[in-house]
Amino acid sequence: MSRAELDSLPATLEATLRGEIGRAGGWLPFDRFMSAALYTPGLGYYANASRKFGPMPGSGSDFVTAPELSPLFGAALARQLAQAMEAAGVDELWEFGAGSGALAEALLRALGARVRRYTIVDLSGVLRARQHERLAAFGDRVAWAEALPERFSGVIVGNEVLDAMPVKLLHWTGREWLERGVAEGATRFEWQDRPTVLKPPVDAAFVPGTVTEVHPQPQAFIATLAERLERGAAFFIDYGFPEAEYYHPQRTGGTLMCHRAHRADTDPLADVGLKDITAHVDFTGIALAGQEAGFEVLGYTSQGRFLLNCGLVELMAEADLAARAAAQKLVNEHEMGELFKVIGFAKGCRFEPIGFAAGDRTHRL
């Protein structure tokens, strides 16, 4: 994408959003605004041609994910997926939100002939095109789907996909919860609150002025997977907390965050289309949504513990110094190791997942 095209994105997307706000009566709930900001065809952050993923801002990227940081992430995860595939008797993997295709490439290389079909579901046409290019060597073993089948079997994986799903914002006045949405201002978008029946899933001594998120869309996604999967397992890796930590009264500003050029900010109403908008995952809500729809919760733990359980140390021993240094960031507590969590589900099969063999935190959900 040229500099001129990038420069024109915010104004074009802003005009589109202003039209949508007008048609909605002057106010959009934040989840609809977030969805448009990220996924409007050709304009939204994940739908335009700007570069998203990369290790350094000098590359023109905005953030780095674990698969771009080290192929050992995929190699370790592959061991868990192989166990799940064998237990379920399936030979198909499904990945949601495949990004640059780095994780798919690592998994396909590590799993080899175990994978008959690798199906990617991604909303972004731009990213699908890049995935096609990166994964061309694997031929027709890789397929793309625009929607989930009514019934299917397989093992599912999603890395940093739940955090990119739109969330609703709530504001506690000290007396009542209001839903925070977006209205047109004279020079920019602005916040506006309206009455709502929504509230956080916990009763706590929230401080007046607290703003937080609720997650109906990610939870509905997990419930749909649970209903449609006949036999298999699912593993999701993302940053987040159990609900007792997520909705702790001291977390007065919620978790909503934007990312651009490897810098974070808290203003999703500015530079719309040029930066990612994300929120941490409420893993308790995800676990309950899956369980209520037919999933069994296999486990929940930190990314660091999960990868160590899956043999990351052995993989690092076979790697060169630079690769070992990069892989350390996957497990170090002050980097990705503790902030990122892994949750696993199963349906129609039973096994003891190696990724949760030690350090399982399901009791904290």
C-alpha cells in the first residue's frame, strides 16, 4: 500500500463510519464501531493492504505475534495438536484468523503427512491472498473457507483471534451501568453513553467512572464451534485473564488497547483503519460458553507453561543461538510467557493433553 493510499484511509473510513452512525440514529454501540474499524472491506485495519505483522517497527509492521517471533512456537504447539488429532481420529486442522500464514506454515512442516487438509477461516481478503502466497508449496492440502460448516470434525487452533473480536463497552456511574458507544463530534468521533441492561458477569465494588468490556461475540463464536464440532478438539492462545482478575475493581480502565508501529495507545476513535483495536480475553466467559454448548474444558494455563509442557526446551536445544533467544520471549514471564494463556476444549473424544500436564489453572476460571 502506497503512502498516499495509507494517508487517505482514515478520511475515507471516517466518512463511511459517519454514514453508518447517521443511519443508526446518531449512535453506534462500540462493538459495531470496532467491527467496522477493523473489517470494512478495503478500508478496515484487517481489510486494507498495510503490513500488520513483523518483529520490528522498521519493517512497517504494527506488532509481532508468537508465530512470527519464532517457528518453535508452531513446532511445540504441533505436538499438542498431533496428540489431539490421534485421540479424535481426525486428519484435518482448522485455523481461525491465520494472519500472515506463519503458524500454518510451521504446523504443516512439523506435522507433515498427519495433516490431510488444513482449512483456514479468515475474514480478510488481503490476508487470505498473503496466506495463499506463503503456503503455495503445500498445494491443495491447504484450503480456505468463508464460513464454518454446519457439521465437521477436526482439531481447531486460533492464535490471537479472540482478542480481535468486537466487544461491548460499559461505564459504571456509581449508580448504574451504561453502554458506551460512538457518536459524531464536530471534529472527530466522540464517546456517548446510553442506558443498558448489560452488566459485567461479576458483582464487585466497582469504582465510579470504571469502563470495562463484555464479550458476547467471542463467547457466541466459541458456542457455535462447540455446537457444530462433532469430534475433535480446539486450542486458543491469547492474552487475557479469568473473570476475577479481568473484572477486579482496581482495573478501572478496562483492557481496550490499540497497536500501531509497535506502540500502544488507548484511543480507538483516532486514526481509524490505521491501527489494531483489541481487548483482553475473559477466559472464564470463554470456558463457560464452550462448556454450556457441549465442549469439555481440557485445561487452561499460561503460554509459557503450555509450551514447556509441549517440549519447547528440547526444540530449543536443537536450534541455533538466535533461535533460542527468540524462543525465550515465548516463555519469559515479563514477555509473552505469562500474559498469554492457552485454553483447550474437546468434544467426542477423551485424552490427557500434554500441554496442560503441569501447571493447569482450570480451577482459577
